[in-house]
Amino acid sequence: MFLQILVLLAASGSAVLGDEEVLKNLTTVTWAHAVNNKTYLQAALASDVQMLEADIVLGQLIGKEGPLIPVMAHPPATTSDLSLGDFLSIVAQHNKGIAKEKQKGVKLDFKSIEAFEKAQDLIARFSKPEVTFPLWLNADILPGPVAATTKPLDPEKFIKLASQHPRAVLSVGWTTRYGGNITEGEYTRQQIGTMLRMVNALKVNQTITFPVRAGLASNSQPVILDLLRETRALGSSVTVWSAEGDAVAVERLRALILTVGLEHTYLDVPAELAARLQLPAPPATRTHN
Ligand SMILES: *[C@@H]1O[C@H](CO)[C@@H](O)[C@H](O)[C@H]1NC(C)=O
Ligand SMILES: *[C@@H]1O[C@H](CO)[C@@H](O)[C@H](O)[C@H]1NC(C)=O
Ligand SMILES: *[C@@H]1O[C@H](CO)[C@@H](O)[C@H](O)[C@H]1NC(C)=O
Ligand SMILES: *[C@@H]1O[C@H](CO)[C@@H](O)[C@H](O)[C@H]1NC(C)=O
């Protein structure tokens, strides 16, 4: 326990993603969202933010004809001024020669399996061991709460293709229908169990994180703990996210995060919710006098 506190203390505020050897406070990692155009990418690279989350669809560059390619856009948009190829090259260029812990990481949120299939060669260039910036491959691959109707990506195809990039973090979750007048729900034992069976059946062998929606996850502590325990060998974590305006039981969410542990919880929620969580600070350093 004492050692754990010491390590957390030493690492707080300077989390390095992807290294499993020490315990860290993963909730310190900061996020930019929908980094889907050139202007915003430049702004995000110039900021202090650590992880750039961006969406990928199969589409076209604005004003260009020709075959469909992976571009940075959120459905229903199918055009962008930024292709996935350019996005990755610009990030890699930015990271060149920068200390590993200061490099920007990317979380690529694939909105269709076709976009992921067509992205394989592009990703391969940056999933080589000599490239060191954090690279997350994310998709909703299973139907989730509350009776979500969004179609998930083919789970088998997604996991198998992602396994070709062992350096990348596999980030796989459930579609959700929550917010607005839907204020109650939970991840069911069945939904969690299906994910676990997928991970086992497809012999996942890379770092894995499960994105879970805060308002739903806070009602699902027992099954989330099961999921993490069963995948511990993969250095598993949850990435707790929330949409603006989601109903969230703050005390229950706090209890979930502290039970899972700060070293297994990425936190990607609006700043106002993060502040209300009042996560425990590292123990104060002793002053000698
Ligand atoms: C670029 O992306 C940001 C963040 O998603 C968005 O707020 C902004 O409107 C976008 N700009 C253009 C020109 O699409
Ligand atoms: C929830 O809101 C939608 C529109 O936003 C409406 O169509 C639906 O009837 C509402 N459902 C309930 C149970 O109030
Ligand atoms: C898992 O991956 C590691 C390297 O990333 C490798 O050394 C190990 O043999 C793999 N295990 C299995 C069961 O494939
Ligand atoms: C963990 O990180 C959060 C967010 O930055 C911070 O509020 C909290 O004090 C940290 N706690 C520990 C134990 O490092």
C-alpha cells in the first residue's frame, strides 16, 4: 500500500501511456475531441492536451473526386479537409524528436468496419515498434444500453485487424442510447459477458481498454469489476466517458472509479463533471523542519 502511494505520487501529473510497469493515475490524461479538421488538429497539437480523439469514416476530401478513403469526420458527415493519412503524418511529424512522455497520442474512433479495413496500411506505418506515440484503435463493437439502436462494427473483424497492430491499445465498447430523457440504465451482465467471450475467443493479446459511459457505468460496478478482473493479464482499464448533459450519479461514479482504481481508469468527461468527482489527491509531501 505504501509503495503504491509512493508510485502514484511520483507519477501524478505526468502519466505515460502504454507502459505497464508502474502504477499511474490514468485520470490525469487529458483529451481533445473530434479532432477532425486541419485547423483544430493544429490547435490541439499546440495545446497541452495529451490525447487527440478523432473520428474516421470512409469518404472524400472536400472538393476531391475519386475512390473513397478514410477521412476524419463524424457521421453523418462523409467529407473532411483532413484524411487519416495526413492526420497520422502530421501527428508523427509533431512528435518527432520530442521526449516520449510529451508526445501527443491519438485515439482513432472508427465509425465503420470499411473505414478500418481501408485504414490498415496507414495504421501499419505508425504501429511499428520504433514509433512511440500512444496509438489507440477504438470502435463500438457490441450493442449496449439502453437498448441502443446504433449498429456496432463487426466485432470479429475489428479485433482481428487490430491484432495486426500489437503496439496499439485496443479500445472496444458498446453502442449506447442515453441522455436527453433517458436517464437510467446499466451495462447488463450479458452485455459484459459477450465482450469477455469475444476477447477470449479471439485470443486478444494486446493492451485493452473498455470505453464505458459514465451514467451507465456508475450503475454497473459489479459487472465492470468482473470484466477488468478477467482481462487483467491484458493490462486492462476502463475509459469512463460522458456526453454533455448526461445524467450521472456522481457519488456512484466516484465509488466506481476508486474501486477500479485510478491506475485502471482513464477519465474523459466534461470538466464540470470531473471537478464534481473530487478524486483524492496524492498524499501531501512531508516537510522537514
Ligand atoms: C473543426 O473541428 C472542431 C472540433 O471538432 C470544430 O469545433 C470546428 O467547427 C471544425 N471546423 C471546421 C471548419 O469544420
Ligand atoms: C423522449 O424524447 C423524445 C424526443 O426527444 C420523444 O420522442 C420521446 O417520446 C420521449 N420519451 C419519453 C419516455 O418521454
Ligand atoms: C502475446 O504477445 C507477446 C508480444 O506482444 C508475445 O511475446 C506472446 O508470445 C504473445 N502471446 C500469445 C499467447 O500469443
Ligand atoms: C489523480 O488525478 C486527478 C486528476 O488529475 C487528480 O485530481 C487527483 O488528485 C489525482 N490523485 C492521485 C492520487 O494522484
